[in-house]
Amino acid sequence: MSETTTARVVAPVARPAARRVPGRGRHKPAGPLAYVGLVAASAFAVLPLLWAVSTSLKSKGAVLSDGGWVPAAPTLQNYATVLFDSQVPRYLLNSIVVAGGSVALTIVLALLGAYATARFQFRGRDASLFLILMTSMIPGIAILVPLYFLAVRTGLYDTYLGMIVVYTAWQVPTVLWMLRGFLQSIPASLEEAGRIDGAGDLRIMVQLVLPLAKPGIAAASVVAFVAVWNDFLIASTMVSSDHKRLVSVGLYNYLSQYGIEWGQLTAAVVVTVVPMILLFVLMEKRIVSGLSAGATKG
Amino acid sequence: MTMSLTTPPTAPPPSRAPRPPATVPATRRRSLRSSRLPLALLAPAVALVALVSVFPILFALNLSVHETRYTQVGDLVGLQHYLSVLGTAQGWAMIGRSMVYVVGSLVLALPLAVGLAHLLDRPARLRRVFRVLILMPWVISQTVAALLWRWLLNPDYGPLGLGSLGGQRVDVLADPVLAMVALVLVNVWLSYPLATILVLAALQGVPAELHEAAEVDGATAFRRFRSVTLPMIAPTVFVVAIMLTLLYFNMVTLVLTFTGGGPFSATQLVSLEAYQQSFSYFNLGLGAAYSVILFVFNVVFGLAYIRMLRGDRDV
């Protein structure tokens, strides 16, 4: 639904479900050549970010005269301006509210749907799954104009709720497919046992399935959060007032509003990117393992 | 047994004593109730997706065959908008540029993702640090990536010495060919991390025994990767390829913020044109036609994906 269609059609397939036995590496440790590759790739990945950090620590004059990676006279002036004299903190807050709300709603809807389609045979199941999968092929740009009209007509234009609804619809297909794969990798025997003990379907879902699905839910949440946080098209179409603007759009407007003042702009970029990097560093391990477990079934 | 059939799903069973072996009623109960409960669980997701995706694409289809004047929908013009794209050299040039962009990005990003996933899967000192650093561009938005790279590639103030590269001033974004190369490069920078994460996740599902067996048989590291690992992760790699293809075809934000389609339309892609016709020039009908053309491209690739998934399940 946006060009960030990224993970919508994920549900990666790989089999069999054999887990790696801890402590028994399958590979020999990396050789010197591998380290060259790792270092080169790391440099490629972080160079643009490092240059931004370097620029953000330079004064207005030094940005154009001091071409070094390490600022000769570092200053925090740009950060002070961004944090205390700009709308950037407000944009950050908006993004947290909208991305958080969208992810929460997405997980609820997708988990219910994933559970229904992973555990039950029923008429309309395959058709529904096909429909949901097909919508991941709709380009975001194709439905922006209709969504704008729809939002204006329903009064959801320029509201947090409007964005949350659209983002949720955008993320539900991917997350549903991811969670469905994850649920299928959990043996149904536990639920059968619960059922024999007379537990109702809802109780089985909440008390037995939910705890087991947590790693998958965590990984899917992060993937969806990143996608929503980084979206530009929907955020720029669905909102007009400045105080409801999301970070991605806010940054872009910041650019055109003040002309290109690289010191301030890079400081703003660093401020908005740091929360995401923190989230990523904290969740990195879980993302890979959560996706891995879900990857065992298509 | 009849009692248990009429019990509401959430209520605890009244008494289990008089029941014969519980499996029979349990399965029966399940099949009876299953017609309504799963539908109810799935309904909200389907309804939302239908409202926010299916209805708008129908709306867009309708727009694409009408004359539009700003937000007013006028006369039916049939396929006129489509003809103005598919019947002109400029239209096909644009589709060609989109192809160059998609294929160029794909042949770089996919092998990079598989290779890096392989490297990051091996035990190495500082593996976590490498993982975090290498996968970091994943959390960067297209807008920010465009800004960062524009600043990095700046010929006058950038750190790469592009102002006097071999005595020449290289302004990447002012050169039609270099601009496309740079656009592909930035796109790869943005999109390889998620692909790497997915391949990495698939790699962790490859059983260790297979590798050990191959090693005992004396297979070289390359041979082991080609004959053991690659076939196991092939379905994931294929899905990732489709995912990236769709992402690249539909990409607007990066192109808009990095090159804006320039210089001299050298990076004017179908997706960007669809956006600009709708939001810059307010030719909603023509813009819709462009996005429907994109949609058709997506469906062709998407169907390949579904067929592959289906075929895979039969194995």
C-alpha cells in the first residue's frame, strides 16, 4: 500500500523445522577473508550515517569549510536548535503514537486471522487468504488518491485515527502471513490437550497459543513498526496540519522550509534515527529468531 | 454429549464424568463450531483490507478511464490515458528506465543479501556488532537515505573528494548515467538489510547435520554452500526476490527525494510519474492509469510468487 511494500509478501518458506543445536556450530569460524567482507559491508552500511553525525557536530560555518570526518571544533548547537527550537520532538511523538497504535491494532487483527486460518478448515479460508495476499500487490501510489477522498468523506482526514487505520490495513497482510507461518510451526498437540480438558477456543487462544507465539509477535511487531515509521507517502497524504505531522514528512519539510542547512538537518536526522537504532539493537536477536521460527512453514 | 454441544465455547465443561472417550466429541464439537468462529476471527482483517485496499483500487480503475479536471471526474474516455503511456515512445522509455532500476537493484541487492547472510551466520568474533552495523540501514527511511547520500555525494562539501576526482569535478546528480547508478546504489543500501535478515532467518532453519555430513564427505566450503545450503534456502531467496521486485517497481519516495526524476528525466520512473501526475499536476485520471500499469506489473510478479508457494507445498 505504500512503496514500502517491503515485508508484505514475506512469509518466507524454508524447511525443515530442524533447529540448530546450540554449541554445535555448523560452520568453521570465519577466516580472514570473511572479516574483510564484514568490515567492508559495515563501512558501506554506516558511512553515510557517520558523515551525518560528523556534520551535525559542526557549526554553520564549519560545515562548509571543515571537510574532515572529525570536527575540528565540535559543537552541540545544532542539537540544541533541533531539540528546543523546532517541531522535531513533536513529530517524533506523533510517529510514536501512530506507529505504536498501528502496530497494536495490526497485531490484534492479524493474530486472530492467523489463528483462524492456521488451525481451522472452513469454507472461504483459501479465498480470504488469497484476497489478503493479492492486496499486497496493490501499489501504494495507486490507492493514495482514493484513500484521500475516502478519508475526507469519512472525516478521518487529518486525524491520527485515519493514519492508524490505513497503516493497519497496509501491514495486516504481511503480519498475518508471518504469524500464520509461526503458528503453524507450533505443534497443535498442546491445544488438542487443552480442548480435551474442556477449555474453550478463546481460552486456548489466550492461555496456550499466545504465550507460545510471543517470539513471532515480537518479530512481526518490529518489522511492522519500522515500515510504518519510515513511510512517507501515506503520512504526507493523510495529514495537513503541522502538529500532526510524522517524522518522515516533518524532516522533508524541515529541509524545504529552512533551505538546506546541513548542520541542523543532519542533527535532526540523527535525533530521529537514534530511537530506531536503539530499538533495532535491542531487538536484533529476536527479529532473526522470531522470523526463523515462522519461516519453517509457508 | 448433547450437553457439551450446546455449551457456549468459553464456558467450562459442566461435568466430564459421564463422557465416553473425549476425543470423539472434541473433534465433532470443533468441526461444528469451526464454521462460525474462524470466520468471525478472520472477518475484521478481511473487512479492513477490503475497505482500505480493494475499494480504492476499484476507485482508481474507474478514475483511469475518465477525464478528470482537478478533483472533478468527467466523461468516460476509455483507454485514452493508457494509450498515451503505452502508445508513445516516452511512455516506453519510462517503463524501460523502471526496468533498468528494478533489474539493476535486484542483481546487486540479492547476491549481496545472500552473501552477507552467510557471513553473518558464521561464528565470528564481534558477530553481534557486525550484525547490528551491517543491518542498520534497515531502520533508515527513504527520505533520510536520500538526504544522507545527497550530502555524502555533494561534490563541493562531501568527504569523498568528488570535487576534484582526477582533476575533474564529479557532480553525480547532474549526470544522467551517474544519477541512475547512484539511485540504484542508494536503493541497494536501503533494501539489502531486510533481505539479509530474511535469508539469515532461513539459514538458521538449515539443519546442522547436513553440513556435517557434507563436510565428512570432503565437500569444500563453496561446494557445501552451493549443494547443501542454497537448495535449502532457495524458496526464501525466491520470495525475497519477488518482494524486492515489487518494492522497487512501486518505489516513489526515494526517487522523489533523491533525484526528483532528474537530471533531464534520466531517473523518471513509472512510479514517480504516477505520483507526480496525481499530486503535482493533478491529472488524477492519467496518474491512475500509470498506477494501474504498475499494479499489472505487480500482479504478474505476484502470481509467480503464489504459484511458487503452491508448487512448493505439493513437494
